[in-house]
Amino acid sequence: MVSENRMKAAKGLSAFKLCFLAACLVVGTADVYGGGSGRKEIDVIPQVAVKYDRAGEDRIPVVVSQQGLASDPVNATYIIEGSEITLKDGYSEMAVRPDSATKIRTFALGDMVEGDLDDDGDEDAALLLVHDPGGSGTFYYVAVAENVSGRHRGTNGVRLGDRIAPKDLRIRNSVVIARYAERGPSGPMSTAPSVEALLCLAFDEGKLKALKPLGQDEQILEGRVTIGHEVRSFHACTRKTDYWLSGDSPALGEIMARYERALPDARPYTPLFMVLVGTFLEKPSDGLGADYAGAFLATQLVAVRPEGNCVTKSEQNR
Ligand SMILES: [Ca+2]
């Protein structure tokens, strides 16, 4: 059965490798970096996993539980529709019920892609999972394996759809981009999926989440957010100066709450690295924002990256 499914995976992969049109990330070309592909060989498995939290200027080592960590992404445990699925060499099969012959099958499709999804300096992985719960549907998911000192922790899977046709999986700007074809709203399952679709996903606070589709002028941007008395700014890595964080920003409440949570005891005006979706605007004609070069309307908070910084990004771009 494993070999049969491997063949299915290989067949899917040939189509999967076909193309990628750099669509999702309107992230202007200057904003694109990172990504990679291929499977990473793990030679050394440390006994204790350590990650770092940043509090202002300080990096605080945090010992992470080894529980739930796997040697590599194709042997990690993922959450599919609320259930834990542990892959063994990229494949899982279990009975629907102990007395049932019907099987739930899940397998990793195609090559995983690697990239630093949480800005902690190591390569995480994103992969496609195909999940057949034993009925008529075959569901496709995107999941992430977080790198924890060379070991891997699987995330929740985010569903792309039923019997879709995956085309490409990439990582750009710490965002996972899945391109696939699906059926139109009225297309029966008997027809081949032919409608181009794209989903951007972010790994934030240990979970994988789907982003809302980007508007025409929106970009995904990384940069430093600073909030303090009479200060509320966003300095995108691709810009040379601070921009006023517009009070009309739909994501402003979430940005301020996450800033406060991440830096509860930091000195005033400590910048915090974030990934935001939004658009640049003219600066306001009066008020505190009038002193800035322009304004930024933040529509989505993609992720908070206490360990992120623009210097690392520019080095990666060389
Ligand atoms: Ca990482």
C-alpha cells in the first residue's frame, strides 16, 4: 500500500512541479527573498531543544520540550481537522474505527519546501498533505514543520480543498504560498479542476493560518513597529524611513495588542519586528502623523517576529 501511495504521490508531484507564477506576493520584487527546496539531512539530534525569545535587546534562551518533536518533517505529527496524524516516512494509515476495514490515509505529496518561517535563523519546512478520510473526498492541506534545534514539530493543516490540483508550493517573506487549480462554484466533481487559485499562509504563534486574499495595492511587508507616547510607526525593511501607522488601519487593534503582549516590560519605543499586509498612503495633513514621510494602512497582521530584523534580510538578498 505504501508503494502504491508513493506512486500516487510521484504522479501528483510531476504535475505539482509544473509551474509557479509569482503572483501572490505582490511583495514588490525588492521584497522577495528566501525560500529553497529539497530535503534537509539531519546529522545531529541535540538532546535539549533551545529556542530564543527576545525581550527588548535581550535574547533569552528557552528550553523547549522534546515532546512532539520528530527527526524530520515526514515523520512529524500534524493536526488534520482536529485529529493528530503522525506520519511514518511520509505516510499514515489507520482504521476509521477499531472494527472497521475503512482506512484513513494521509501522505505527504511532493517535495517539501524550506525557508525560515519564524525568523529564528533556522530552516522550517512547508509541505502538502493529502488526506483521504475513507469517504468519497480526497482533501489537500498545507502544513508546516517548525525547526526546533534540528528536530521538527508539525502544525495544524490548512485545507486547500477536495480533489484540487496542486501546482506549486513556495516560501517568500516568511509566507507560504500554495498555488493550485480548483473547480468553479458550480463545477461538478466530475470535471477537472481548472480555476487558478492561490492561498498565502503564515506561521504565527505556533500555528499555520491562511491570510485573506491581498487587495490590488496591498503588499506583504516586514519591518519594525514602534508604539509609544505620540509615536505609532512602521519602518518597512524596503523603505528608508518610518511611516505613520494609520489610525484607520483595520489591523491596528491587533498590532497594538500584540506589541503590548510581546514587550510588556521593555523600555519605551522599543521596535518590534512584524510582518504586515497593507498599503502606503499619503501622510495625514495634520496631527501626529503629519510629521512622517507618509502613512501605512495595515490591513492584516501576518506575524510577530521578535527575532526578526531587516539586516538579516538584506544579507539574504545578496
Ligand atoms: Ca525558523
